[in-house]
Amino acid sequence: MNSKDMTISQQFLSMATAKMVTKPMYVAAKLNIADHIEQGSNSIGALAKKTNAHESSLYRLMRALCSVGIFKERENKEFELTPLAECLLDKPGSQRGMLMWFNDPIHDQAWEYLQYSVESGKPAFNKKFDKPIFDYFQNNKEISEVFNTAMTSNVKGVHGLIANAIDLSGAKCLYDIGGGHGHLVAQIMEKNDHLKCGVFDIPHVVAGASGKGEIAFEIFGGDFFEEIPAGADAHIMTFILHDWDDNSCLKILENSHKALEPGGKLYIGSNIIGAINEPSLGKLLDIEMLAMTTGQERTESEFKTLFERAGFTYQGAIDTKGPVSLLVASK
């Protein structure tokens, strides 16, 4: 049923029972159902055997997912992939990673304390696990990998949007601050063959970075709260500042300002919170920031204030063809 055809009560119930869709999706992803179907195991019997699942219970799960367009049931309890089901495939760039992170038991346990965050202004994650999320990741590599996979899968699509929107014709050297494995700079360098690039991140993350084929870039390990390496006339940060409170962001931005050459440009890839009542993924992701970090999604005005406090001149925002914008400031 289209949401426009629903009564208010039905719309409300659809929102209230969203877990009845997302949790079956999560179980299907954990069991690699989409991958098994793609490889030819499409009957409920074959799927139950492949996954060591209870056959009739697995069928009930599949029937429910078919009802919302994730998988399609044929005769004789056989199934095929739909475009939505293809998002569950365990492949690079798949949105499966985001599903796994947002439905992991660790994530669920933190979100149980969302009311605490709303009442106190402090992260639910810290309340549940007695430490900040990134500190927790250092000693819990399994959930850290779930998170990293999710972030990588999510930003790969964003990277293409940014690489197509950014104008670096006047730059000589770009450093991606918090740039992970270098996927963004590789795409940017493909479109800007005059440009030298570097990737800066914490040592154990940037250790996985390397040039892609003939595309080579410098690799720097360090802490952006301490120092950012000099030598670039442009910096870019993608979904970095939303993890941190204003004072922490200010420290990162001040270090960027100090490291950039005079006249250098700073590019921030981020959601921008828009007008009141306007539908926005960023407004929903902001609750994730509230529960899990000290950070937040910000309005354009809030970004401008941060830039100016750090010594930058704000130049404006560039829209991409997706839910991310590029904010531009100069030294």
C-alpha cells in the first residue's frame, strides 16, 4: 500500500512497527540469503540447508520480506532477488554494511538508552558501555570492523558524488583528513590528473590505504586533534565533524588551518540540516549522533560559525546529486 493511500493510523502503525521489517532484513543478511539465492539456492529447502535454519521458520521470514518487496516468491516456495534484495548481497559497496551496523546487538544496546541521551545531553553509548564509542572500538575489533564496513559501504556512493561536484582546478595538493583507505582521493585523482594527494588518518586505519592501480598518493598516520601534516593547499573531510562536539571540531579545524598553505581551501562533505519540517535523512542521522557520539548534524549557519572561529572564511555550500553537500572555506 502506498503511504499516500494510508490513513493516519496506518501510517503511524507502519512507523511504530518498522522493526518488524529491519530485524528480518538483518537476519536475512546474517544468513547470507541473498548471496545463496544469487548462487542458485532459491528453494526454501535449499536455503534452510545452506543456512542450517529451521525450514518453516525461515519460510515465514522470507514470506514477510517478500511482502515489502525484499525478495520475490515464486511457485513451490522458490525465491528470487529484487532490486532491494540485491542491497543485501555481501559485495563491496553494498548497503548491507549499514544494515549490519544499525541492527547489531551492540548498537541496539546503546539505543536502549536514547531517553537518557535526550534527558542528559550525553551519549547513550557511553552510558551503556562506560566509555566513548571510538575508545570501545580499540579493544573490540569485531564490532569495530562492523562499523568500518558500514562506513566504507556508505561513503563509496558519496565519494562519487563529491568527486563529481568538487572543483580543484586551482589546487596543487589535496589531503583527505580522516580519509581512511584513500577511496575518495583515488576517485578525485582520476578526474584531476594534475593533482597530488595524501591521506591522513589514525595509524591502524591508514595502514590499509594504498594507491589504486597507477594512482599513487602519500599516506600519513597521526591524530588530527594533535597535528595535521603541512604541505597541501587543500583539505577535505567527509563525515568527520559530525562525530564530534563543537570544541573538538574547533580543534580539528584549527589544526587544518595551521597546516594549510596561505589561500588554501577546506572542503567539508556532510549533511546539512535544512528548513523546519523538511524531510531529511540528516535529521534522523542526528539522533544516531546524539545516541552514539558527542557530535551532531549541523545547519549551514552552525558550520559557518565553526569555520570562522577557526580562522577560515566561509565561501558557501555546493549541492551534489545526492544527500551530501560540500561546504567550502578558505584560509
